[in-house]
Amino acid sequence: MRALVWIIEDTWEATVAEAAAFLPSDADVTLLHVASTEAETVAGAARRGLLGRHQPPRAAPALREISEQAAHELLAEAQTRLGRPARLEARRGRVEHVVVAAAAPMDILVLARDGDRERLGPRSLGPTARFVVDHAPCCVLLIWPDVAPALTTIPPPPAPGAPQPRPSAL
Amino acid sequence: MTNGLALALALVVLAATLGVAVARPPYLSEALAAVAGAVLLVTVGAIGLSEAADALRALGPTVGFLAAMLLIADGCRREGLFDAMGAVMARGSQGSPQRLLAFVFVIAAAITAVLSLDATIVLLTPVVFATAAQMRTSAKPHVYACAHLANSASLLLPVSNLTNLLAFHASKLSFLRFAALMVLPTLAAVGVEWVVFRRFFAVDLRRPRRAGTRPARPKLPRFAVAVLALTLAGFALSSVLGIQPVWFATAGAAAMTIPSLYRRAATPGQLARAAEPGFLIFVLGLGVIVQAASGNGLDTAVRAALPTGGSLPALLAIAALSAIFANLVNNLPATLMLVPVAAAAGPGPGPVLATLIGVNVGPNLTYVGSLATLLWRRVLHAEETDVELGEFLRLGALTVPAGLVAATVILWLALKA
């Protein structure tokens, strides 16, 4: 079984722990981190907006180096936590597109919810995970980054005669 | 040469100069383009030699002021002020993205106000990016905050933005009076950004964090902070002492650079580059080119478009028109064109300050400062990555109109007080 475990900064520990628990021991595991290039683009664009200024090269490392260094450190820690051999992949770009493309040759994709987990519903998936789940070319193991919610979080059915809730606009 | 022909030629030269500044061809610097354009306009008689000399003489102190402030900001970088700010943010935010955003807002607004928007964009943004990476949280809201606050917090002091420096003399305000009139509009503009950012990036900011190891206590560079504080105190006292603020900036730049030269922490070449001579020449050239356009009828057109007087509707219209203008061209030429007209549209400094609100807050509409820049870069395929433009523009559309109105209304109230 070829398994892709997509980790993000905030929830990687839970994702790796669940992957270790659920994936068979002979699974061929790839740990994937995708660095979004958006922040770098915004920073670069703001610099170019300073018309006429040719900033001299500074001692500080380029944003891309900072981002790549952080990704490598995260993947190394994740592999230690996984406790078994895995391929490490650090990629860059539009996160949701890169993840879906990387999942193409896989049998299963493991990812965590990235949305608002205090209000359970469609928004417990953020736009990125929503896209990945919708377009994943393999089956998906969607994990809770913290504790799975209890059954009591399901709202009770409306009392007879109560006004029907309006459908919420999304 | 007729006025119409001279105006057309000046506008073509202006467009070409801005085009070079946007496209940055390797064989032609924007400073050279601006100088060549200015020389061409003088040669063909679109602007008289004495008129061009007057424009340069008027801009000279401003450009000197700018050079001094660039040297002070570079000195602060050398002394480690920006790294210390990174440590303050990392330690103070205790792993929470929301707290990090609050720290970024306060620090980016303060750096912009004191050391100008260039310092925030060039020197602070990489530090913020590295801090977010180190905290393992999405850098996007925080980098956006730097980009936006570099514009919207740049209303506060005459030194916060080159546009303010260009308008400072025309506003006939003392340094302290300028700051007193602009402090509440600045807070209003920053407040609008805060409210919008908290909602816009709610998902990025809500992710719970576990407390990690506490980052080290930041070491503030005392020397740089002391020089900055004394320079600001000099600015504040300038009108009482009867000394122009530019001299305090010069003294601050000398205090920041001479010891570094002595300690060999910086070479004369590095310091010369830090003052960005190319940029200074570009501003001077642009000043002559815009003067050629203004003197041949552009000022009449601007005067016809710009409302006069200090009423609230007039100030709102001035701010809105300035914002649109800054987005169509860029806020530098927009300021050069608008401020002389706004200064005569008085009574009082209201129209000039409303113009500044427009040209400073307005560029957040299009993230690279102007629509022309944005479109050009798209045309030239200069973006390395495919990023959705929608998000940039949505954030601008949410913050800019509200920020303009809030800041202008409060300016109007401050002027009446």
C-alpha cells in the first residue's frame, strides 16, 4: 500500500500519530509538506511596489531559504515521530494543487482537518483541505487533529411546530 | 512648442519613465531613464532651464531628508534592531498566531511611522516571515499585515512616507502639528485593517497552538534606539528651536553611520549604497518631468478635478480621487502632481492631508502599489508563482474604502478641534 501523509505546521503531530496507528506496518509511506508560496509572493510584490528603489542585497537570507529550511526541519521531526522509514517530500506552490498531484500514484492520503473545529459543519474543513478532499484521486483518511467530537455535539432535532431554520448561505 | 504638444510629450516621458521603473530592464536603470527624460524635456523646451532648476531646488531638501532617513534605517538594521523585533514578536506571542498578528500590527505600524514604509517592507517583512516559520504558523496573514500597514500606518509622521516628505513643506505645518493632526487618522486606518484582518484570516489565526519552548529574551540595540529617540525628539522640538527637521535627520544619520565607519562595521561603499543614490536621482528626475507636465496644463486639469475647501465632502472627494490617482499611476508621481494643487485648495492644511490619506492608504487596493504596475507585471509574466489575484484584491477592497473614509472623517474632526 502506498500512503501519502500530508502534514501542515499546526497539526502535524496528530496527523503523524494517526498515520502510525492506522497504516499497515508494510505500507510504503511518504511524508509530504507543501510550502505555500503566497506569503513570499506578497512580500516580493510589496517590494516591487516601492518604485525606483533598487534595494541593495542584505545580509538576511531570502524568504525561500527560510521557508525551505523550516520545511526540512518539520519533515525530519515528523519522521522521528512516525518511528518507521518514510520518504520525505518538501514541495512548494499552490498547496491544494500540489497535494492532489502528489496523491495521484497513491492508494491512500492521510490529512487533518484544517478548518474551524469549534463549529462542526462544512467549515471544519478549510478551503485547502476542502479542495484536497474533493479532488483527491485516491481514498482519504481524514483525521481529527485533537479529540474526535462526542455524539452530543449533534444538535437535537427541532421540536414539532418550531420554525424551520433558514438554510444558511455559504 | 505649444503647451498642448509639450504636455503630451511630458506625459509620454512620464509614462516611459514609470514603465522603466516597473519593468526594470537590465540595460537601463530607472534613475538614468528619469534623468534622460528630464534632459529631453529641457532640451526641447517643454520646461525652461530655470523652471527645472527651481523644481530641483524645491526637491533638494526633501531628497536630502530621504537619504538621511534611509541611512538611519540601514544603521538600525546593522545594529540589530529588526532581529530584536523578531525576538520580541516570537517571545510575546507565546505560540499564538492571534497574538503574533497583534505584535506584527504594533511593530509594523511603529517601524513604518518612525523609519518609513521602506523599512517595514524591505527590513521588517523578512524578519516577520522568519518568525512565523520558526513558530510553525502560516506566514500569510503576518506578511499581508506588513504590506498593508506599510501603507496605512505611513500617515503619522512627515518621515513615514516619501509622499509625506514631499507634501510636508507645502502643508506649512510644523513636525509636531503634522503628527498631532495625523495621529487619530492613522489609528483609524490601522484599526480598520485590524478588524478586517481578524475576520479575513480567521481560519489561519484560530488554529490552537501548544506552548513550546520560550524563545530567548530579545536584546534591544540600545545605541540605535537612543539615536532614533533623540532624532525623533529633535523633530518634535524643531519648530520650538527654529531648526529645520532635516538637520536633525542629518545629525541622526551621522550618529548612526560615523561610529560604524570607525569600527569598520560598514564600508563607505556600503553606506553610499544604503542611501540609494539611484532612487534619489529617480525622484529628482521625476520631479522635473512632473513639473513639465504641470506647467503645461496638467495642473489646470488637476485643479478642475480636485474640490477646494475644507468641508467633509471636499476632503472625502480629495482622498478618494488621490487614492484612484495613486492606483492609476503610482503614489510618487500622484503626490508630485496633486500636492501643489491641494496646497492652494486650502484654507488650511486639510486638502494636503486628505491627499496624503488617499495616496498613502490607496495603494493597498492593488498590492504592488498601482494598477499599472500590477498589469505590467502580469503582461511581462514577472511573477514566479501562480497566485490568485482575487485574494489580494478582495483584501484591498475590504480595507481601503473603509480606511479612507474613517481616516478622512477623523482628520476633518481633528482639523475642527
